[in-house]
Amino acid sequence: ETGVTQSPTHLIKTRGQQVTLRCSSQSGHNTVSWYQQALGQGPQFIFQYYREEENGRGNFPPRFSGLQFPNYSSELNVNALELDDSALYLCASSYYRGAYNSPLHFGNGTRLTVT
Amino acid sequence: KNEVEQSPQNLTAQEGEFITINCSYSVGISALHWLQQHPGGGIVSLFMLSSGKKKHGRLIATINIQEKHSSLHITASHPRDSAVYICAAGAGSYQLTFGKGTKLSVIP
């Protein structure tokens, strides 16, 4: 059973650029959630994908967008990067889309620095 | 909007001590998750519970639905338990609200 893998592990971008982060779900999981974790804070929910459809979204602007592919891997895209986008981005996969009935399996995250 | 508060923010303990981390939330929830985050950033799910108590090794998690409160206990703490412990509350169908975390340092 393979775990959740994220790539890249670290990334440095300039303000205004665009970035794509990738996440491979744990085998058999059809749901992926993305989170943003600023330094010293708890993670903030960005959005969730279930079977290739966006299933829910947190309080993030439209320049944060995502995709889920038929193999349930996922991408997070951020356009027009801002300095405040600097954070650890985590993805978590699960077998069910509910927050109440399925443990989460997290990747190690992508550390994004915007200069 | 669900607010999740953790206490304490920082905790230093001697090896072998019994440790308690608290989590309070403001609205009714469907599940409460306890997570462990190591310095590299990766997060491990420790418990998911909606009532009562769960135990895994030296870790015990309890939840009181009426009081909107959960606790994570570590018995016989060890330096390898040093990490940030985060609780997350699920009140809807998909969204989790996270606490800011409790940074635990266990000294040999």
C-alpha cells in the first residue's frame, strides 16, 4: 500500500507567478483535500475533490484552483502568487468524502516560498 | 463558524510524565481528529472519534460531546513523542476546522 506523496517538496517563486503542486493519493482513496498551513498556524481547508469533482471549498479566492484525475491524483494551482501565499501546502486522501467517517492520510507537504 | 481552541500552546515535560492536551470547539461536530505533526511538516492521523474514548498504545483520546471538549493523553512520555499535536473538528460533510496546535517537547 503506497502512501500519499507530494511534489515538489520545496519551491521558490516570485510574486505574480503561477505554481502547480501535485499529490498522489493513497491506493484505493477517491477523495483528496488540500490545506494551507502558514507558519505557526493550523492548516486551513482550501478545497476537496471527490471522484474528479470539486466537493467543497474553503474561504480561498478563485486564483486557487484544482484538478483531480481519473487515477485520483490531484493538482493544486495558484495563479498571481502573493507574498502571503508562502506556506506549507498539504494534501490528504481518504476513502470517503465525509469529514466524519474516514481517517485522513496526509502527505509530507510542499513548502512554497514567494519572494 | 466553528472555532477550535487548543491548550496549552507549548508544553515541556520530563520523560515519563503523563501529558494532557486539551481541545475545545464551539459548534456541534460529527467527528474530532487528533493529528501529530513532526518538524519536517508531515502529519500523521492519531485518532478519529465521535464519542467516548479510544486508546492506541500509550495514547488515549477522549471526547465529551455535551461539553464540546476533547483531550489527548500521553502516558509515560518519551522524547520521540516531541511534536506538534493538532486537533481538527468536522462539523459538516467535508470541511475540517483545525486548532493551532500544541508544541510538545519531552526532555530526557
